[in-house]
Amino acid sequence: MRIPIESSTTYRGRNSRPNWLALLGFVALGFAAGGLGAAFSPAFSASSASWYADLAKPAWTPPDQLFGPVWTALYLLIGVAVWIIWGERYHRGRNAALFAFAVQLLLNAMWAPLFFGSRNVGLGLLVIIALWLSLVWTVREFWSVRVIAALIMLPYLAWVSFAAALNLAIWRHNF
């Protein structure tokens, strides 16, 4: 007798073990995207620091020292979340979730070079809006595969929402 298996059923197998090397790889992937952005940020580029300091910013702009620790924690979290999704080898929504993740990570990596490197606040705003939309898509896709992975992504979504509002405010104050 065959037992029907629904498409949402997860199969890990009795002897399945977590792949810690894959976890390390996904966390490193997140930090690589962050490293690209950091290279253009005021923390590592004197010209970006000078340009950013001259921009009119809203009163609720956080201190520059906050961005590094927040992004570090977020890249760690998103690495764990995508690792959880990657581990769901037999879920039919896995590939769509991984694709959505790749799109949002690419947009994440593009933002700082465009905003700080090109000194283009408007283009940065367009990219961060696209990032926010792709992140909502990613959370939705993650939710269909593993709810815990989607929940792990929520602080990242909240921070990108805040960063988008800050980007918009800077654009409005300066252009």
C-alpha cells in the first residue's frame, strides 16, 4: 500500500544530519554581499564618509556606528534562514524560495555601490524599493517551505523597511 505524500511534506530521513559546512557557506555568502557594500560605505571609504556627512538627513538617522553591528547580525540571520530552506531538498517550493533569496541578495549587494559609490541617492532609493519588494517575496516563499526560516528573515525586512524610509528621507531633504 502506498501512502500519499503531500507536496508540503518535508522528508529529512532518519539518519539525516545538519550540513554545518553548508551553513558556513550560506553565512559567508551573506557576509560577501555585505562586504561589497561595506567597501563603499562611510565606514571604509573616506570619500563616501565626507559625501554622506554633507547630506541633509532626518533627525531620526541612527549613528553611523550602529550600521555595522546591525548588518553583521542580519547577515548571520539570513545565512541561517537560507540554510534552513536549502535543507528542505524534497519540498517543491524550495527552488522558488532559493531564487527569491538570490534576487534579494543581489539587490542588497547593489545598493551601497549605487548609493555611496555612485553617490546617487535616487538610484539607491529605486534599488532599495526593489530590495524591499523582493524581500517580501522571499519571506512569502520561505513561509511556504519552512515558517521558521521566514520568521528569521523578519528582522531583516524590518531593517530594510527602516533603511528605505531613511533613503527616501535623505532623497527628499537633498533633491
